[in-house]
Amino acid sequence: MDQNNQTDSFMFDLDNLIRRYQQEFDLNDQTIVGALEFAKLTVLTDAEILFTVDEGNVLDDDEDDDNGFISPQF
């Protein structure tokens, strides 16, 4: 398969994946675009990104609001 056909195949698969997640999950367009931007960053930096809880923002068990943050570490 040449580069153009590979690109077309990738784009069709990506489009199908996005459409599937829109139908199966309650994800809005902004969330999907944000996830795609994050994936783009990962591809461009060619790095694994690990998520850790920012200890300064961890909630106590008796708190009701959800203000805890998850911070990416490159």
C-alpha cells in the first residue's frame, strides 16, 4: 500500500473510531477534540505521558466537590 492509501486508511479508521465514541458514550465535541490534541502532542513528542495525582489538590474523603487534579508528567 502506498503512502496515500495508508493515509486514507488511517483517516477512515480514525473517523470511524470518533463516530463510534460519539454514539456509544456521552462525550461532547470539545472533549473529543481535547483528547485528539493530547494524542497529537504525544505523537509529536514521541513520549509516554504518565498521569499522577497532584498531591496538593487531593480531596479528603468527607469533601463533596471534585476539585482534584490529575497532572501529566512527561
